[in-house]
Amino acid sequence: MSTSSFLDALYIAGLTVSSPYYACRMIGSDAYRSGLAERWGRLPDGFRVDDTIWMHCSSVGETMLTRKLVPELEDELPEYHVALSSSTEAGYNTALSCFPNRRVFRHPLDLSWVVRRVLRAVNPKVLVLVEREIWPQLVLAAASESVPVALVNGRGVSERSLWWYRRFGSITKRALRAISLYLVQSDRDAECYSTLGVPDNRIHVAGNLKYDNVTVGFDRLASEDLLSKIGWQTGSTVFVAGSTHEGEEQSILRSYRELRCEHSGLKLVVAPRYVDRAAQVAQLLQEAELSFVRWSEIKTGRGSGHGCEVVLVDTIGDLTSLYAIATVVFVGGSLIAHGGHNVIEPAALGRPVLIGPHYENTAEAVEFLVEAKAVCVVDDSSSMTVAARSFLDCALRAESVGKAGQRSIRQRQGSCAQHVSFLKAWLHDSFNTEGARRT
């Protein structure tokens, strides 16, 4: 299947219009400048290795959920070597941290000549896309080079993406047809791809890898040590707001200040989804006259939370350990129309979880945890206050809700083994079929 010259023209037009924005980013960010060559397909020497599985993730969340899949896939298929790419700088840095001994690179721009250049540089045996990362030119170029393509941990397309898929119907159909294996999270996701024209025999429900990437339970001593490191007392009640977005922190702070009047020792941890927003959140904390310390200062020993009400998280990769010290958790990206973030991690730690009404990105997990009464959906700061109060006022209720969430997550683990089994069979069929054609 050939790539699309129309799509190239559309991308170039978009890049031209947005060039002032990218020029500002290059001026203001050394990391962005350093990764620009890779975005245009110029990878360092040494990337071309035989029998490579190129696994592409969007950002931090998708990269994190491959932590178990990658080593188990390599254990089961020792002749293969995984190389990982990410669309965002945060995802790239996460991949470097999670997979220090593997090839990691930034995802190329989805221009036909750029993706072909990367395909030559990486020399993948197969291409594996994670969740929704279906880049049309990359998929079509891989198919034209006889590189089989699979989608793992697949989620049905969002409403916004569905509009684009229908707008560019012929290109979409070609790209979807070029993917020969769809491993999706749920029956709902399978139905979504089926309605888009994907043959049913290519779609398999393999569960959600996120359940396998969490440890159910937590280390109580480690949590106590973390509270001590912050400078807070063991047994402190803590409200953790994770993965927050612009427009949500104001509601969180209103709720916290009201709850603090009833629970004088209540502490707050705020972790914006994007760490470059830390300065903006710090300004909100100052305006609210709340004493705070940055988590980066605590980590490096330059600061302490002793005497502070709030810890502002301005690093990547520390949220899970901070969820473990929570009495109650709010997961962001959900009070605003963003689609919500991972509720599985805090629920696996046995924490009662609050989330806003916009949780489309994680609907399957939210819905089964709501059914288990382990997640509470809130609409605004007032309902957040009411829900959080019910857990702060009654430790037994918080514990019961936390255990219900843990039971539900245990029941859904095992997806990684299913993914590996499907991928192994798919690789065997793909190359046996290819060998048969050649003979």
C-alpha cells in the first residue's frame, strides 16, 4: 500500500501555518532542539539491528504500560529485540528511564519520505502501535515495505478522531486495512474497529495492559518513610490530586480549603499532568495563601514539607509512590473535557478514587470500578468536597472501598500473557505466510 501525497501536502500546510509556534519552542527548549533531527528521521548510528520489533507509544502513559509487555515479549521471543519510540519528549524520557538498555528514539513526523527514512534506519521486522497511535503514512509505508503492523492495548477511536477518520475515509480505510492484528481492551473497542471496516478475524479482545502494570497493595513502611522524607507526620491525612490540568486546580484548592476547616491536619499533594505547568500552579497556591514546597526540592534534599500544607509535584515518574500516602485521591483531566487519566494505579493501592465526569479515555476502568464502588464520579468542587469528606470522616469506609477496588483489579490481570500469546502466533503466521508466498 502506497503512502498518500495528499496527506503529505496537508501535513506540510499545517507545519507551515504552525511554524512560528515551533520556532518559539526551538528557541526556548534545548530538549526540543536536540530531538528535531530525529523528528525528521535522522537517527543516530547503530539503530539498524536485525529482527527488531519497533514499538511506538504516544507519551508517558502508553510507555509505562509497556514495562511488563516488552521484557515478557523478549523472553518469549529471544531472537527479537524491541526498539521504542514516543511522540512526546516526556514519553521519550520515560522510555529512556524504563528501558535503559534498549534503543529509544523520537517518533518521526508522519511524512512519507521521513517515515521511510526511519524504516530504513530501524529496519523493523514488525511494527507494533500502542493504544491509538495509528499514524497513516507510517502504517502505509510499513505495509509497502512488507513490515507487518499490529495494534496492542487498542482503544476505540475518540469522537474527535472519528470525525477525522470519516473526513478522510479512503486514507483511513487503507491505513486500518494495513494493520493485520488488533489486540483491543474490551468488546466495546472491538465493536468500534469493526464498524470502521476492520475484518472481525483481525480483532481480538486481550484486556487492558494497565492492570498488569500495577502491583495490588502497597508497602506501608515505604509510605511511612515517604511521609517522613516530606516532613509530614506518620498517619497524616493526605488528599492527592494527580494528573491535573489547567482549570482543575482552582476547584481542587477550593475543596481542599473547605475540607481543611474540618480536618485541621489535612495535607495536599498536587501533581499537574505536565510539569512545565508547575510555575502556573505555584502561582495559584500563592494566591490561595497556601504554604507549599516543590517535590523536586524534597527529592534533592534542598527543601522540606515540614510546616507546609502542600507538596507541588514538578517531576515525572513519582506520582504512583505519592498515591500510596493518600487518604483519598482525585484523578485529573476529568473536570474539564480532556477525557481523564489512569484510575487503576491509585485503586490498586487501595485508595478511594474521585474522578470528574469527563473520563472517556478511561471509561472501561472507571465504569467497572464505579460498579465495585471503588471510584466516585464528581461534577465540581462542591461534590468533590462531599465525596472526599465521606472518606476522611470514616477510615473504615475508605478501607472498604479501597479493598473493593483491589479485588476488581486482580480479577482483570493477565492481559500481558494474552498479548504475548497473540503476538507470538501472529509473528509465526506472518512470516510463515510470507515464506510460503516466496516458495
